[in-house]
Amino acid sequence: MVGVAEYVAAHGAFAGNGAAKAPEWLKDLRQEGIGRFSTLGFPTTKQETWRFTSVASLIESRFELAQPVRDARYPSRAAIDASLLGDTAAHRLVFLNGHFAPSLSRVGGLPVGVQITNLAAAVRSDPELTRRHLGTYVEFADRPFAALNTAFVQDGAFVHVPSNVTVDEPVQVLFLTAAGGKRIVTHPRSLIIVDRGARVTLVETYAAVPGEAGTYWTNAITEVAVADGGRAECYRVQREAPDAYHVAATATHQGRDSTVNVHTVAFGAVLARHDIGGVLAGSGGALILNGLYLLSGAQHTDHHTTIDHAAPHCESHEYFNGVLDGRSRGVFTGRIIVRPGAQKTDSKQTNNNLLLSTDAHADSQPQLEIYADDVKCTHGSTVGPLDPRALFYLQSRGLAEAQARRLLTYGFGAEILGRMQIAPLRARLDQIVRDRLAES
């Protein structure tokens, strides 16, 4: 079993190598991260937030920090395009093994003041802006994987949209892993800043280079800050290799009258954990969390969400659906907090799990913490097989049993995909769902 000391030693080598050129504030942030990780260690199932998810198989393997890939080993343009919304995409940032790949990336014509680049470049070109936001929204005092990412923070996507500016085309961010037979770990870190009245759409994809899958570990963080009246549409597609590990945190922070919609789908990885946190810090804010996990075999996927209503007159809606086959296991823990003074809060949370196999398992824990008295908050969850009455109805209309099952199961996933506004992405995900169901 690989101990904490080995990662602390790896951080020492990292800090003394290329990372030594970083500004002092970033060095301090990294040092704070490794200090917390050293204190916390890896989580165990004895901890409440991890009691349904064991990371024992992850820490039994030794992962080395991924190094930049030479241009000669870059995947083909066709392999890149297959993971994007099309080869004509105006804005795309591609990262290979956690490192920015300029020759595979492209940024089209941008409105004045908009920055779409990689984080390492932004640290050099706009250090004050990055210093003000980086590490502000994802807490790592009691979260070891977030602390470890912070310790090794180096590169990822950076998007800054100034006040009252709209970026019309989606910003596509692709994190590809080419393990090449090695067990590597990457720590992508993305920072999205949307100023007052600005608008942007982000599409993150995590996947393996075709033919170079293997066992690897992605430990990612994305921070999204949206100021008063701003709007961010965030899409996240997790299509890691079947034997990969994926641990991630997404944090959003909203000002007055802002809107954030987070859509996340999880198809890949043998073990995945995604923590999603949203803070509604200004009155009149609106937040939607919309998620789908489609699991089979021995896959294990854990979603932990926290919506923090810290201001009055805000609304949040959360919809997560899971489709589980084989011996897979899905975990959902959804926490809604309504702070004192956050009156007129309207918050709804739903988690539904469809079990296609008697060996599949789902754990669902909706939670409400309400410290205000003038609110509307509801939550609910379901776990079970297909409704036999609906199945009988379709069969009575002439469908074979297998067709009826696929149709009902597809509808379960289509409910989540239907809330996505980007038609090419919705169509691509729809096809993935159909293909997966055809295999079952």
C-alpha cells in the first residue's frame, strides 16, 4: 500500500523542479495543500463522508506524477475531434496528461477583454486575478484529495469573461490521458471567472486516448466564480478508461441575481468520486444541478453535492438519475443548507436510481439543514427496478420485453439529457446512452 509519505516526497521533488519558478503566493498555496494532505491522509470508510466508498484499491497502486508528452506522441486530430463537439469548434483547450497542448488547441476570435487560455499562462500574465480566485472556492481543510490537487496545482483551463460580455460559442476543455503502460496521476485545475453581467458556456470532457487506456488516476478540480447578474452554463462529461480512477471537485460561487447550471454525466472509470458544491452568496441567485450516471460491471460512482443557500430569495433545483447494471454501485449524498437569514429560499432535490440487475446497488442520502423559517424545501429519492406496470403497458402495445425495457431505461436517462441546451452535445450523449443500453 502506498503511504502518504510517498506523495509528500513526490511533492518535494515537484516543488524543487519546474514548480520552483512559481510566484511565492502559489508556492505558499501548494505548501498549504501538501501540509493538509499530510495531516489528513487518505479517507477511510470510517469517515461519514466516505462510508459508502472505499479508496483502498486506489492507494494500493503506485502512481507517478505525469510528465509532458512530446509532440511526436500526440494523438491524431481525429482522436481529438472524437471527444469534442466537432472539428469546427471555435474555442477548445486540450490537455494531454494534465499538460497544455497548444498545437491541439484553438481559440477563435474573442470579444475584447476575454481570456481563454491555460492556467499556467494566466498565472504569468495576470497573477493578481489568479491569486485572488485560485483556491478560494474549493475547501481542502478536511478534504484530502482536494488538498493533494492543491499541492500539485500546475495547469488546467483558465477562462475570464469581463463585465457585460457574452462568449457566444461554448468553450471546450478536453483532458486526455495517454498512460502508455504507466500508472500516472494528473491533477488538473481549472478556474472560470465570470464578471458582472457576463455569460459563458463551458464543456469539460475527461477521457483516455484511444488505445492508450490502462490504469491511471485523474484528480481534478474546477472552480467557477460568477459575479452579480452573470451566467455560467457548465457541462462535464466523464468518460475515463474502464480501469481508471477519477476523483474530482467542482465548486461554484454566485453573486446577486446570477445563474449557474451544472450538468454532469458519468460513464467511465472503475471508481469515481465527484464532489459538487454551490454557494448562493447573493440574493436572487438560481442554481441547477443536473446529473446522470450510467454504470455497469463493477463500476462504483459516488456523487456528493452541497448547495449552500447563504442569501435570501434564491432558488436551487437538483436532479440526479442513476442507471445501474451488473455489480455496479451508485452513491448519492445531496446536502442542502439554508443559512440563518436566507428567507424565501426555494430548493428542490431529487435522486432516482434504476437497478437493472439484482446485483446492482444504490445508496441515496438526501439531507436538509434549514436554519430559516420562511422557506420551501423538498427532497426525495427512489431506488428500484423498472416499474412492472409500465413494462406491461408497453408489451400490451406490441413491444417485445427487451424493447420495452430499453425504452423505459432510455427515458430514465433522457430526462436528464433533455435539460441540456447544447444540441450537438446532447445528441452525442444520447447516442452513448443508446449504445450502452444496447450492450446490456
